[in-house]
Amino acid sequence: MSRSYRIFSVTSLALALALVGCRERGEGSPISPVALERTETAAQPVAPAPAPAGITPLDVSDLAERVKPLVVNITTMQTAPRQAVEFFDFFGQGERQMPRRMGLGSGFIIDSAGYVITNAHVVEGASEVRVRLADEREYDAKVTGRDPKLDLALLKLENATNLPVAPLGSSESLRVGEPVLAVGNPFGLGHTVTTGIVSAKARAIGLGPYDDFIQTDASINPGNSGGPLFNTRGEVVGINTAIRAGATGIGFAIPVDALKDVLPQLREKGYVERGRLGVGFQPISKDLATALGLSDPKGALVSAVEPNGPAALAGLRDGDVIVSIENEAVEHANDLPRMVARHSPGERVKLGILRNGERTELTATLDKLDEPPVIAQREATPEPNSLPAGKLGIRVADAPGGAGAVVAGVVPEASVGELQPGDVIQQVGDIQIGGTADLRAALDRQKPGSMVLVKFRRGDLPRFTAFRMP
């Protein structure tokens, strides 16, 4: 089942407000009444449990009063596309005017000189940006920095001075279940306050390679984009960005630590440069962990290394498992792009890897991240001399030019990991596969019941899989 998410800014034609989000990206259980039984012992007053260390008991009214001046409402104007102009010209009345669309969003002040953070999609394509403070003062604003990959933008309010500043907290120390407060401009209803808790952390929802969202049930709606998520100390811990379409109480915020990583570059250069390692990688399943001799399915399995790229020059090989970057553990494979991107081009980073079950360290000098590199590979088509399905339940054929063995068919009951027709098997264990004869010989060397590590290619994407020999 596909999931849809909304990036929640609001747009309209002319002065009308459209109450829908800009971009498309459970069910609750009934609460049963609890039967109360009378007891003979009189109830004794119970002292409230102290708040955990670092968490201030939530007084919503006091907190809202403190943080509302730190939050701004954002209105943008965009010139409509030419097609819309031609439609309006159809009426042929009066002087031609370019129709405009209005958008709404939120933001928060990070510098008393008038610097404001919001989402990049809030100001995307805007010809005018207007910001209103909680005390009704209004300023024209310019977009001075943008990071589309994180969906962040930096605004500068013109002629603004001595503004209150929102303190930036730590999303790393944020705990699941911790109370939070969202303030924003939903549907143009400025400085609206809602409360909730941190429902989850490190959510990947398919919006980009650096997904690491805070999930919250604090009510957030179209127009809240770019607004802050506060902890009980009045510190910004997230930037509200997306909601789960069709659901209630499922919103997502960019961790403030991600903002702190890129903020210096946004202020100094107006854009963000990220480092690039030059590897393809994949998650590690339990079967792969067994085949690789790992105690836990943690880290990122290197499936391809860009020739002459930073990883190759550092000595990284396919089949290595990256378990740490600069001594910070890589718990999940999807953590790797974000962890590498924290570092600048030209920076030397220490990689902790596992190779053949042994821990070692390499040092790579990162390149600049532009477009993902294309690792050139020939499109393999089976040669006519295919072999029938063997004990594994797969039928294979020679790939052209000794490029491997092409999977020509898989019987329904076969247990061969991720392999499917069209895949090209290139390696079994540490044995390179040039064709069907090599594959048969390599499989014959495997013990029954052993877990076999297989490298294959699907299109241009190298991958690993593992399965148990029958």
C-alpha cells in the first residue's frame, strides 16, 4: 500500500485562500471504560511524580506566551503561469493584468537583525515575501539562503532590528513521549498554538535522501510549514514540514540539529555544499548479516564503489560494511547519506568498516556532492544456451562478454533471497562469476544448510542478497 504525505503550505489565486497542501507526498482503537471497584481503605493522596531530568513540566499558557513572539506568519505572492494569463485575456476587458497566487507559511526568528527560518517550499517561486510578527508589525523579506534537499530556507527581514530570538535546542536529546508545542499559521489563522508529544524519531517518509523526521501528534495543518516545534523549555527542536495525508495526528518535523548543521553555510553562502563518498549501499537483512558473519544487522553494506572516487581511493571495497563515520555508529543504512553529507567537500573523514568479519578503519577525502554518479555497466541479455533450474530452483544463462550468469527464471517455491528474472549474478562468496559454469562450480562448493552471500546486478544497480543452501 502506497503512502501519501502532504507538504503543508497554502496557495490561492488572487486573494482567495485554498485550504489544501501544496504537494502530495491508522486507525485508533476504542477506549473501553474502566470499571472502578469500591474498597474499604480510603484513598490516600498521591504526590505527582517528578518530571524526568531535563524535561520541564508543561504549562501551556505560560509557554505559549513566551514563544509566540518568536514565531512569524509568512505570505508569498507568485505570478501565475502564462497559460493562466491567456485564460484571463479571453474576457478581453480592460488592461491586461498578470494574475497572482498567494501562499501562506510560518517561520521563526533566529537573529535579532531579522533572520528567519522557514521551509524552502514555502518561498519556492515567490516574487514577493511578506512577514508578519506576533505584534502585527510587517516586513518585506528576501530569500537569502536555500537548501532544497532539507527543505529549509533563510529569510532576511528588511530594516528589522532588536527582534526576539528563538533559542535552538537539541533534537538528539529529544525523547519519544516528550511534550512539544507547535506554533504556526494554519489556513491563515496566525499564531495558532497546539500541543502534543514526540510520537517517534528518525522517521523516513520518502521525501528525500536525508529523511530523519520527528513524528508528532501535535495538530499541524496547511500553513504550518516552516513553523517551529518547541520543547517545554521553549527551545526549537524541529521545523514542521509535512503531514500524513488523510490521517489525524501524524505530522513530521525536520530535526533542529539538521538545521544547525547547515545554518552557517546558508548565512555565509546562501546554499549548502555537501560531501560525497562515492558508494552504492544497501540495508543489511538478518540473512545478509548471517552470511557476512555479523552479530547484528547494523551498518550499510557497500554494493558498489565508484571508480577513482573518494571511497575507492580510501581502499573501500564492495562487500565492506560501513559501521561508523567519525566514530559515530551507523545504525541503519539510510543514516549513511545524512552522516556523510554533514561533512564538507575536501574534508577527511574516518570510516569504521567490517571486512571479512574484522574491524578496520579507513580515511576518505570527500568530493563535492552534485548529481549521483553513474556507475557504468553493460546491459546484460541472456545468451541462448541457458541451463535448466537446478536444486536452487533458478534457471540461468550466460551473460554477454563473461559479465556473469543471468537469472532466466525462478520457480515459485524457490528460496533464493531477492533474486528474480533478469538479475545478473556476479559473485558467490569470494568467487567471481563469469558465466553459468562458474556459478555451478561455486554453488557446488557450498555446504548444505550454509548461508551463501551472492552479489548480483539489477539493471545498473549492484546489490547483495543471501540465502541458505538446500
